[in-house]
Amino acid sequence: MAQVTIEKLTKVFKQPGGKTICAVNQASLEIMDGEFLVLVGPSGCGKTTLLRLVAGLEEINEGTISFDGAGINHLAPKDRDLAMVFQTYALYPHMTAYENMAFGLTLRKVAGAEINQRVRETAGLLGLADCLDRKPKELSGGQRQRVALGRAIVRNPKVFLFDEPLSNLDAPLRAQMRLELSKLHKRLAATMLYVTHDQTEAMAMGDRIAVMKEGVIQQVAEPMVIYHQPANLFVAGFMGTPPMNFFRGTLAQREGGVFFEERTLRDTAAASGFSLRLGEAGTVGLAGHIGRAAVFGIRPEHIAEKLEGLDAGAGQRIEATVEAVELLGAEAHLYASTGAHSFVARVQPGFRAKPQQKISLVFDVVRAHCFDPETGTTIM
């Protein structure tokens, strides 16, 4: 396996008429030997382009890629000692599962006995031992994806690249394959770069996550660091289901501490705007932002009718109007409005409320965040 270092990678596509699109902009990443790193972002953010640059399928405009300190920019894809698993399986329909898995080794003129050994060992690892004589049309979606994985594994490459390999599977099978891929990574101790637009996949699978937006890497960290300590407004809103709630307003210093004052988009006091006293521990860095506009962010699970162990007295409870309640079995999602902003809270499955009902909710401000609305950077 290998350590992958990506330094200031840039890819610009030229369009008809002379226009250009910067798909990847000065991207830098270090993927440790044996690490599973997930590159996540919305469609069109440049994550697949970055993967293709590593694979050698796109020409690099600027920057370098190296494996274990050795540059690979000049190497053709076949010489980079990596394997790529695609979203569409890319299996040969006229070949059996065995032949598909063995094809790459056959091209490299590996001895027949070794090919047979590698293919059958990998098939056993992936639960495909009984499927090797079948052609792709005779396999389920999950089995086809396993064959595509097996074709990559038998090569024993330095680096595995995955381009949204589970997006064509239905939800239950996707969850199962997530688990199997995570187990496979632990068994192989392989270096893996995995691209997805699904932040749930990213949280569940990655040793670390790199969040990307418009060709720029926004933050690289372990999943729970990304979730609880987002670097900016975009990361905070993209990671999490349901996403973080955002409220626009201003920060004020009053007797009792620092308060967030809700405002409408016109920056005037909202008719039913709330005032929240922020936690003392988080307000240290807010001194330079008092009296200025801010975005207050809080995750749905940190809003409730009551929070055990929390004194929800002065400044930590708001009034809201119920818009809808989704009962989801193990939990419920409460959609409500303050008058200026709509938001969602993750509440207990026994929660009952009717639309237009007035309710009182507690915000766990210790777990909340504040962002600069101009730069998007986290200030608390």
C-alpha cells in the first residue's frame, strides 16, 4: 500500500467560446498508508475530477501527485499501480464473474495458476464463490458490485479509488455494502480514496473526511470533528441529516452575557424573534463580533421540549409555531417556525403536536455555533 500526497492540484476545463471552469482549485490532501479517506461534496463540486486526476484519466494543469514520495504525474494510468471501482460496475457482459475478475491479471500476463488462486481467494472474501460461473445479467446489483470490487482487489494495487460505487443500489443494499466495504478495508489494510455525495456514507465509512465545494477543499478531519466542529457555514450545513438549522441575527452584549438576537433578512427585529443567551465557554472568541451580524447554527438533536440536566431558564428557551411532525419510528422530526425562520428538531417518537400549535422549545446553546455571514467562517 502507499501514502498518497496531493499538493496544490488544479484542473481547468475549457468550454466553447473561450470560457473556462476550474473544477479543482489548489487542492491539497495527504492520505496515509492504509487510510480510508472519503471525499464528499455536492454534485459538480469537483470530487470525481480530483479522483480522475489521481487515476491519470485527466491531465493536470498545476500541482503534483505522489505515492510514497515518488511523483506520478508523468505516469500513464496503467503504470500507476492503482485500481478504480466505478459507479456503473463496468463489467464485460459476455464474460463470467471469474473472467471479469481475472481479466486485468490476464492482460498483465500473470501465470494461470496464480490468477486462479487470487480470483478464488478474493471470491471467498467477497462471498462470490458460488457466482463465478455466472455472467453479469445473472447477478444481483450487489453481486455485480462485489465482482467489480473483486476485479480491483485481485490486482493487489497500492491505492484503491472508488467513484460513488454504491449510488446505483437501493437503500437497504447500499447500507449492507457500506458495512462490507468497511470490513474489507480493515482486512486488507488498504489505502482507499472514496468519492461520494452522500454525507451519511462519508460519516459511516471514512477514517477521515475531506469536504469539497466548488473545487476547493473546505475541511479535512475525522468524521465526528467534521460534525461537531465544522470549519465554516458550508460544512456545517452539508454534513448532517437533517442538516443544521441556521438563524440570522446579531450578537449583543448585555447584563448576563452575550446574546444572539434573531433578525429577519432585512436586519430588522423579527415580530416573534427570539433572544438566546450563549454559553460562556463558547463566547470567548466573540468579542470582536459584538454588534455585528451573525448566523446562529444548531443541530436538530440539540433542540427539544426539555433537555435533561440543562437549566433552561433565562435565554435558552424559545417560542415557536408547529408546521408539521414526521413520525419516523425510532424518532420524530418536528418542523417549526419562529416567524422569521423555519427549522427542524429531532424529538422523541412519542411527541405529538398539531400544525399551528404554539410550543416552547429549549436550545442547547453549549452545542451551538456562530458563523460570520460574509466569510462563512466559524466564530464560535
